[in-house]
Amino acid sequence: MKCDFCFHYCDIKEGQKGFCKVREVKNNKLLSTNYGFLDAIAIDPIEKKPLYHFFPGTTTLSVAQVGCNYNCDFCQNWQLSQNEININSSKTSPKELVKLALNYKTPSISFTYSEPIVWQDYVIDTAIIAKKYNLKTIMVTNGSFSKEARERLSPLIDAFNIDLKGDAPYYKNICKGDITPVLEGIKYLIKQGNHVEVTILLIEGIHTKEIIEKLAKKLIELNVQVWHLSRFFPNYKMSNTKATSEQFLNQMIETAKNMGINYVYSGNSSIHSPTICPSCNHVLINNHINSDAIKIDLYKNIKNNKCLNCSTKIYGYF
């Protein structure tokens, strides 16, 4: 049977699993072995997704199940993404998850940490219920959708943070993936009106200024407004690779800004990353760490999604 969850389009035989190790054919049915088993759950600041232009200053209920359709050498959450065995023994139904978000008064639910593309059936079932209660839905993903998946998910997910990991050789050699469906996914979601922010995990010595310039040019063509550049720390198969320095991160941030991306932010870093109006350079949000400061700054400097200094429309939802 053919799985259409991601770009792999795995042909799976009876008793076997797909590349992600969580999609299985059993008794002539294509099933998700991880459905409902939440192996990570937390209440996060929405900035940790990272989303800086989608209701900043709020919290989000973050959940994950095991599984991924990539095998990145540098994976920062490999215990979840590369696992096919559920850590928890009890299931949480979509209805129960929505009730949990309502009880904790988080205005959104985030499907994150591992790769929600491979457990999108649970994502979809939860999002349908969440919409009935006016909860926002967020997907943090590598973006390697199948055509069918992006069409299924786009109407149900309000905001996406998509990893654009590197250039085409980087995807092939380090991620065991393909850049093409990621770029196609970003293009499709932006055209559909979904909120999209993009992240790259910078590995010093592998990513170069030329790669960042090439990716920035592609993102501008796709009309991406927000790009997060995050520091790599040694993990998984790259545990002996040195951590990305603040100096290198800062250089790549300046490169991205000089290429014309409107909003560029640092991640896993002490570098200050305020939100600045692209027209008048007025500081709109001064602090993306302390949620109280964010709320204060929002009321002071942004109104009706516009810069109070020059009335330029600011990308996102505030």
C-alpha cells in the first residue's frame, strides 16, 4: 500500500513499515503505530517554536509523537524523531488534548519536537476539534510534505515553522532528504495564506556565506518574511562536531539581512533579536524572551498590525 503522508510515497507491504518506522501495513490496512501516544508534552512560550510574528507573548501547548521521515546526522531531538517505540503507555485522544489546552488556557496547540508530517492523522483529527473551540494550531516541521499532505493540512493549520536545512547536497548527504518538496511546500502554504516562518540550524564549517546567500535569495523569491538562524550544538551522529560560535551566527545574520529578508532572528543564542520595522527601523518588540516585556512592547509599538511610528504593515498576527 502507498503512503501519501510525505515526499517518500513509501510502498509498504503487509507487516512492514515505511521509512519513518511509524506507518505500517497490518491486516491489509495502513496504520500509524504511534497514534495518540504523546511522548513529549509541555507548555512553551510561542517564541520557542520559534514563532516571533504569530501572537508573540502567548503560550502554546506543545506535543510530540515519535517518528520522522528524515535521518539528519545533527538531529537535536533524535530520541523522539528516530524512535519507533512509544515511551508512554497510555493514549491521549484528540478530544482529550484539546480539553487539556482549554484547561491550561493556552490559545494554541503546537505539533512539534519530532516530525508531525509522519503523524499528521493525529494532527488533523486534533485540529478539526481545536477549530471548534477557536484554538490556533501550529506545526513545526521539516516541510517535506507530499502534495496530498500539504493540501490536507493547509486549511487546518494556522502557522508553520519550516526547517530549510541547507542546499540540495546538504539535504542529500546529511539529512537523507530532498530540498525540492520543502521549497514547494513553503511556496504552496504562503500562497494559501498560511502564516509561515522559516528556520535553519547553522553548522559552522558546513554552512557558508555562499549557502546562506543562495538560500536567502530563494526565500525572497518565495516571499518568506521571517527567517530564524539558530546555533548548532553537538548531538546524535555529530556529537564530535564543535558548536556553532556566536561570532559565526552573527556573521550569517548580517548576511541574511543584507540579502533583503525583512525579519531575521537568532536562535540558541545570547544575541539580541528585536523585531524592527523594515521601513523606519523603529524597534517594535524589544525582547523575545520575557513574555511580559513582549506584551508591554506590543501595546506600545504595534497597533492593528502596523508600526505606530510610520504605519507600515508588519507581517504576522499580533
